[in-house]
Amino acid sequence: MPARMKTIAVVEDNIDNMLLVRIILQDLYELNEYDNGQSALSGIASAPPDLVLMDISLPDIDGVTVMQELRANKNLPAFPIFALTAHAMEGDKEKFLQAGFDFYMAKPLVDTSELLRVIAAHLDKASS
Ligand code: MN
């Protein structure tokens, strides 16, 4: 029997960015897509994924707050949360990692193989 396909929640309000993530990941993972923070919070709470890709600039709640609320929800298992954001100023990577994200990648996503590699590494770590 094949292993269960792992689930990644993608929180992204930009349609083009969502399409790109879908193209990169859809053959490898089951994707649960959310285009705002509130739907991500409720959707992830009712269907916890194995990993979350989080945009920062969302139409309602910013991605840092969404991440922190997910982390504070003791009913949820611990899953890696990555920041995927166009906030790519000097020091932003450190700022987002400090805030509690497990990984940070700037958008536009140029190095998709790096993203795939880091996702796989975190999922392996989580299941071992
Ligand atoms: Mn956005």
C-alpha cells in the first residue's frame, strides 16, 4: 500500500503565487489552500496538515499572527510553518525565524528545488 500523501496547507491570497505553488507541489502533496488568515485558522484547526506554507501579507490577519495563533492552539499537533513572503528586506529572514517560523523563503519563488528539498527534510524529520 502506498504511503499516505502528506498534506500541506498553503496560505496565499495572490492567485499567481498560489498557482505556482500548486504547480510545484500538487503531484507530491495533498494541498489545502486558503486565501486569508481567518479561513486558514479555522480550516487548519479542523484539518491539521503536515506542514504550512504561510504568506505574510494577507487581506485580514497577517501571516505572523496566523502562525502564532496556530502555535498557541494546544489542540493542534506541532507542524512546521514556513514563511513565503515578498518581504525580503535586509534582516527580514532573521525577523521571521525569530518570530517562530521554521523556514523562510523570499518570493518570487526562484529556487523551487530548494523549497522542495526543505519541505521534504522537515516532513522526514517530523515522521521519524
Ligand atoms: Mn499576500
